[in-house]
Amino acid sequence: MNLNQIFLIVYIAFLAIMSLITAVLFAADKKKAEKGTMRTKEKVLLGFVCFGGALGGLISSRLVRHKTNKAYFTFTICLSLICNIAVIVILTLLSIGG
């Protein structure tokens, strides 16, 4: 196993962990919104999306129907997801190349 393959595995694990955390944050914020209690700040949610949690944010926002009407949320999630996929593709190509 070369260094690029290790980076790929670590990066995918990082994305999985961040996506899980982000999904929980989105679901918890939805519950808080329904109860009318103190909410998670939007910049915190978007920060987790941009820092590796895009897939979790996308799935959770659709499942619990949270933040789906805010265009900048959808745009940020999609852009971050595209960047995550691009890094995976690059790391995969590097790991194949040696």
C-alpha cells in the first residue's frame, strides 16, 4: 500500500465521520426548530458542510426537510460535495499511478 492509498483511505474515513456529525447536527437543528428552542447557527452548519460533511448535510437536509428552501445552503452543500468528489478522484488517480 502506497502513501496515496493511505491518504485516500484516511480522507474517505474523515468524510464519513464529518458527514455523520453533520447529519446529526442538521437533524438536531430541525428538532430545535420544531420545539422553538435555541438553534444551531447557520454558519456552524455550513462550516461542517464545507469541512467534509457535505454528503451528510445533503442526505440529512432531504430526510428531515431542513434548510431545503434556502438556496445558499443547497448551493454550498452541492459545491462542497463536488469538491469532496474531486479530491477523491484525484487521490484515486494518484494511488493508481503509484
